[in-house]
Amino acid sequence: MVHTLGELQELTGRELFCSEWVPLGAGDERAFAEAAFLREDFLGAPPSNGDPYGDRLISGFLLLSMLVAFHKRELELDLRGAYGLNYGVDRVRFLRPVLAGERVRLRARLVEAREKEPGRLRVLTRNVMEVEDAETPAMVADWISLFVIPE
């Protein structure tokens, strides 16, 4: 269902979407590490994490970065000329590891949509990244977006 920015306030407290399951692999983690400068030529030494999961571990920051992609794919917003900005995160918690080969999905709930000032709508979503067949989510993140509505 397509929503306009003006309708968002009416959706406060409701789930905006629950995505399909998405597999994460070692290649996704390698691509993220490359993009995040976690490589020897930048660090001056081979990257090592020394954790018990080794190269099977998917970075929490990769999970966090996926918020944008999930929201763009799952949330149908008719912006009517407005544009959205990443305004920040209030709280992020990584609650369990995600390993290469596991599948994740995102549930997003609208916590707040309020006019910050004329022409600017601040939107706060609570995002829970679930791991298939796991009781504990991998991540919970409160993400803030700012939508600028041209006059």
C-alpha cells in the first residue's frame, strides 16, 4: 500500500512492513569490509577480528547499513516532490551474531512522525532485524529520517 507523508502520523504505533527473508553470505561481508576500508592497504596490517566466529561473522554495521535498502524496497511512500535524509539513530543494539548462510528479515514500526518545523517531517522507526529460526533478534535500531517538503 502506498502512503503519503501526510498519512504517516496516522500510522504511529503500527508496523510499516515485515520484509521477506534475505540470505547473507561471506561475499556480502567481504564487499562490506572493502567498502568500509577494512582492508590491509588502509589499515597497514591485515584485518583480523580475533572472534570465535572467524570469517563466518556478518558485521553488525553491515546489518545497520541494510536499513536503507529494506526501507526503500518495502515501504511505499509517495513523496510528492519531497526528499528524505538520514537524520541519525537514537539507539542501536546488536543482540546476537549473524553468521554467513543465515537469513534475516526486517520489521519496521513507526514510533513517531512529527513536523519538526514547517516543511520538515521527522520520522522515527523502530527496526527489528530477525534471524530465521532464532528467538532473539540480531539487531534493534531506532532510526530517524527527515523528510524535506519543498514549498
